[in-house]
Amino acid sequence: MTYPARDTTCGRRISLATVVATLGLACLFPAAMARSQQELPEALGRLFQAGVEAEKAGHLDEAEQAFLGVLRQGGNVAFVHHNLGAVYQQRGDQARAIAEFREAIRLQPRFAPAHILLGASLLAVHKFPEGVRELERAEELAPREPAAHVELAKAYQLTGNPMGVVNEFQILCKIAPGDPEYTYQLGQAYLKLSEWCLGEIRRLGPHSARTYQSTAEALLGLGQTDRAIHYFQLTAQADPKLPGIHLALAQIYLSKNRLDEAQREISLELDLVPGSVAALSLQGRIASRRGQDTAR
């Protein structure tokens, strides 16, 4: 007896149909499946299996009728409602899917797969807090099930919790350390967390030194050095004692061969941090460049 299992890759962009497909529960929850199989009489077990095969083949109408037949004949058990909910979910009928998943959970509260797919359906209808709660419960029940973490990461992204997204992909990288997709997604999560942090800095202190500094560093990364100089200067004005700002300006001026300005900035940096190895090294490079220019 098997549940649908078509694609076990959880790290990529996930649709609801793919979420259903990731939950090949015969493989992921063998003990639960063995117990569940014993709950149905032999004839109903065969009918349920026919529904599973139809669902795997994409024949959703046939699968629906098989699962409804099992329920009508007394097979009122959690995994039948769960699979019927999965059929409705794949059709996009989230209201009926949610009802079936809730019934599965009522019958078997610790049935993690139903919590996962219920969470996915709740997200699809924009019931974000409820979706997060169901997925967090699923994670508690099945802490090593990738689909729970993937869906919870999605929920955290939708609800503006970038640190939560990072945490989920960190867990996924531990569960499957050889999966490059999870590593990639973790990198993307770190990037979005960084962007969020910068946004918060700018929101909370639009004219603060750190806001100007982050803008200057971003412009420098884009190669817009003249604009970067302007924002580093604003940074120094906002906080004259902030280390690293004069060093950054000195590096830019040296790259432009503006040696007097470079020397002025590195002197200011050394006034703030006299023992700075980076500043002393740059001061030596400026002196060397002056010597080369004099020799010419």
C-alpha cells in the first residue's frame, strides 16, 4: 500500500502539487503505514490501493471515487481522509482539502503528513498564521521530514520572518548535507536576511551613520565609486569616530591615485585606531606610491 511518491526534491520552488508528491508516505513513515494498513479490512484495503494507484497516475476522479468508497463502507481512518484531501488539493479545491486534512488530524492527531498538507492548503488560501501553526506542529512530529521544513520555510517567507527561513534551510542542510539545492537555498535565505536587515537599518535610522555606510558599500560593490565617496563622507559626518570609514575612503582615493586625499583619510583612520594593521599597511602603500611618483 503506497501513498503518491513522484518527486522527493523539496528544496526547489514548491507548488502544492509538488508538496503532495513529496510525501511518499510509504517510504517516509513505514511504521505508521504498517499500522494504518491493518486498520482496513482486506476488501477496503484493495479499494484504497486502487485509489492510490489512480492518484499516482494522475486519474484524480477515479482516485476520489475510490477513497469515497472506502469511507462509505466504513473505512473512516485518518490516512483515507488524508489521501482524499491530497486529491482535492491537487485540483485546487482547498476548502474541501482542508476539511479532509482536519478530519484526518481529528482521527489521528499525531499524523504529521496531514499537518504538512493542511499547512500548505492554509497558505494557499492566505490563512498564514494557521498555516504556520500546522507546519510547526508537523515539524515537531516529524523533525527529519524535509517536506515539513521546506513548507515551513515558505510559510516564514510569506509572513516576513527571514530568520525563520534561514533556520529551516540550516536544518535541511544538516538532514541532507550532500544536497546542493538546500545549500543554494540557504545562501539565498542569508542574502534575503541581509537585505531585510539593511532595510530595517534604513527604516529605523534613515540618516544614521550605518544607513549611509551600507549605502556606500552597496554603491562601491556596483562600481559607482564617486557616489560611494559621497556616502562614506556622509557616514563620517554622522559619526566621526566610526572606524573603517576613513580607511575605505583612503582605499578608494589610492585606487584613483589621489594620494593627498588618501593620506589625509588614512591619517584620520590611524587617529581612531592607531594599531590597525589594515590602516598601517595602506599607509605604507600610499608612501610607496608617492615614492614611485617622485622617482618619475
